[in-house]
Amino acid sequence: MLHWFHSLLPRLPHYGFVLVFVIVFLNNVGLPLPGEALLLGAGFVLGRAAGSLWDPMLAGAVASFLGGVCAFWFGRRLGHENLERVHWLHLTPERLAWPERFLTRHGPKTVFIARFIAVLPPVVVNLLAGMTKLSWRTFLWFNLTGSALYTIVYILIGYFFGKQWAYLRDLLGPAVWYAVFTATILIVLGVLYRRPLSDYAARAFPRAANKAHK
């Protein structure tokens, strides 16, 4: 996967917004693809090439928004009893329990918050939001603002490091390559092992809730 991801990066200044759209959209409908890593990579490459950020920002925000809408619609159509038909998500009642409690506790803003919590996959939150009585209007607002800010933040972080790459390389020497490699590995592993991390959170969340009530 790292080799595949690395081969994509040089193409980003030319038609990267298409790659950003496809990968981020698929990631937001539940496929285990490195959407966050691609946004960071897009920003990094454009920072080094002094390219325009508008295309990938717009593509990422629209893809994230549309992916969220699809997940919400699936939740509306399927409901709890038919959710297992979405085979690629491998969702079980146990895996849904703690995101559902999180959604109940924090309400509609969970749709926004989920964009920035690695163990709280947005697709699951959007599915659950669709199963509740949450109105389309409310969902669309939190989904739009969350998608836009999520995309902008990740791309700008990558862009900052891309702009400062020459300085960081001179300052840190070979260590900067190890740092980038380690960060890439961690991000990719976070995507690939999001489900086990979510399962761990499902076991830890009740304990945290119980402590809060004591």
C-alpha cells in the first residue's frame, strides 16, 4: 500500500483532485482507504510545487460531504435490522453500541466531531444518524461544515510541511525522512486497524461512562 500511495503523489499536481475525490468518497462510505493520508499527501506535494489548493480542497470537501449523505441515506433506508446488508462495513451490534451512545450523548454535533476522531469512523456515525429522527436539514449542516473543515485542516497541515520541507530537511537532516516515514506508517495503520481500535474503544467506553456517573 505504501508503494501504491507513493506512486500517486507525483501525479497530484496534475489531476490530483480526481484522486482526492475518489479516495475520500470511498473512504467516507466505509471502504478502508487512506483518505486522511491522501489529503495530507496532496497538501504536501502542492506545498512543494507551489500549486493551487482550491481544486483538492473542493474535491475533498465535496467527496466527504457526498459520502456522508450516502451513509445517512443508507441508515434511513436500512434501519438497525437490515444494517448487516452493508457487508463491507462488518458492523455488529457490539461495534455499533458505543458510537450510538456517543451520538445519543452529544447529539447532532457528533456528525461534525466524528471527522476528527480516528476511532469514531464518520461512516458509522452517519449511518446511525440516518437511523435516528435527526432531520435532513440538521444533518446536512453538520455534515457540510465537518467535511469542509476536515478537508481544509488536513490539506493545510500537509501544505505547511511541504512549504517548509527544504528548511526542515536542512535542519534535521536524514531524521526528517524517518519522521515522514513513521507518520505515514502510523496513518496507514490507523486506517487499516480502525475497526480493532473501535472495538477497543467499545470496551473502554462503558468503563469511562461508569466512572463519570459515580
